[in-house]
Amino acid sequence: MTPADPPKIRSGEKVALVLGAGGARGLAQIGVIEALQARDMDIVAIAGSSSGALVGGLHASGKLPEYRDWLLSMDRRTMLRLLDPGFGRSALFEGTRLIAALREIAGSPKIEDLSIDFTAVAVDVLRQREVWLREGDMWDAIRASFAIPGLFTPHMIHGRALVDGGLLAPLPIAATRLSDAHRLIAVDMHGWPQRPPGEPAEQGAPSGPTPRSWLTAWMHTRATDASAEAARTRLGFTDLMARSLDTMQAQIARVQLALDPPELVVRIPRDACQFYEFWRAKELIDIGRKEADKALDAAGY
């Protein structure tokens, strides 16, 4: 016997949305939400980790269009000025300046007052437990959820040191099961790459100095022999950290999808951008819309 096809999602039906962790790739989830709205999908619940929590919280608060416009107005230099160095702390950046800018866009809503059920997923790094943040200040929850170890300092909530939810739940499917949604749509940040391994990135990428160059200069210890220097040039510290985190998250996400499969998965190519390239918002939003439309068309929605 062949398994029955999963029930299809109808226009206007209540759906829960799971938004995955993926650094700047998470901006593609703006395009996914726009594609779902264009098909009259009623998003009644959102759970997100890391950048997925950021996009999900802004949509739940009704401020995603304002965030999108703000992103599209930003260039690389302006974006980098939002990163306040965490001198003497446990990570490169504090995140205070970034959160202050986001509060100017969306205010300071309480999660329990949002029109859409919202869960930001973080990790209690001392107790090694997944934490679902479903009440209190929305920006406190989001700040905890995107606290990538080594990049952003842990965020303290109720005496707990919370870090990036993607460490244990890069695709927090279980956190949506509390909702009354009829169907579940997940956005996986680890889809098949757009380019074969080793092929150079697209020529249209912004030119000039990148965070890779100045972060690498800041964090690197110089190699002492030619072979080590060549290896460092091929894969710098920030690239190694990002690829290591991506590898871990991709494997955990595959397990989560296998254990609790949603009705629909939208997959964002894992090579859509580097994890820090938030200034490529327009391109990433377009990718998200395209991938969502492709997945929805293939499923006959």
C-alpha cells in the first residue's frame, strides 16, 4: 500500500508557520510570508528560532512591512553601525544598538498582546534546554533567540542565560503544536544549494570591504607557515564558525522534519548568502517568494 497524500491546504485555511534559523538567509522568510498572504493563507501561529524569530515576531506584531522597507533602505555601512562591540564580554557584539533600532520600528509589544500566536525559541545554555518564550517583552524574547554564541552576548531572562534557539531547535516544529491551526508550513534554511560546490558566488554581490575581512582581521591569529596561511585564506574564522553552525543546524533540522513532518516545507538554498549579509535584503526576499511559490505550486495549493 502507498501512504495517502497529505491533505492539501486550502485558501483561507488556518495555518501555523515555522521559521528556521539561518542568519541573513532568514530574510528570505519575509518573501515566504508575502507569498502565503498573496494566496490568502491565514497565518494564526508562528514559531521561530534566531532570524526566524525576528521575522516571525515582526509579522505577528503587524510591523513586517515597515521592517522590510527599513531593510531595503539600509546599505552595508549603515547596517554595520548597528553592531556595538562587546569589549570585555563573552561575544563580539552586545546587540543593544540593534534592538533599540528595531524598537523604533515596531514599538515594544508584549507577546501575549500580539494578534498572532507567537513563540520565540531560545536555549538555556547552562541547563542545556530548549526554552519557548511565549509571554513578556517581544524584543527580549527575540534578542535571546538570535544570541549566536561568540557573536552576540547571551541574553538574561528571569535569571537564565539564553542563547540562539538554533542550537537545539533550528526548525522549531513542536512549538507550533500548541496552536489551533489546521495545517503546518515549515521554512527550512538548509535547502539544496543554488550553485555547485566550489563555483564562485554571483557576480552581482556587493563590492568593497565585508564583515568577513574586518572580523577576520580582528579575530584571527596569523598562521605561521605557508600551508596554514593558505588554509586560513580559503576558510577564515567567521566562515568556519558559520559553516560549522550551519552543518549542525542542517542535521538537526532534518531530524525534526523526519520526526514531525509538516504539510508543506519551503526550502531556502543554503548558499543564498553569507550569514552576515543582511544588506542583501531585496535579493533574499525575492528568493523566499520564489521558493514559496515553487513549493506551493508543486503541492497544488
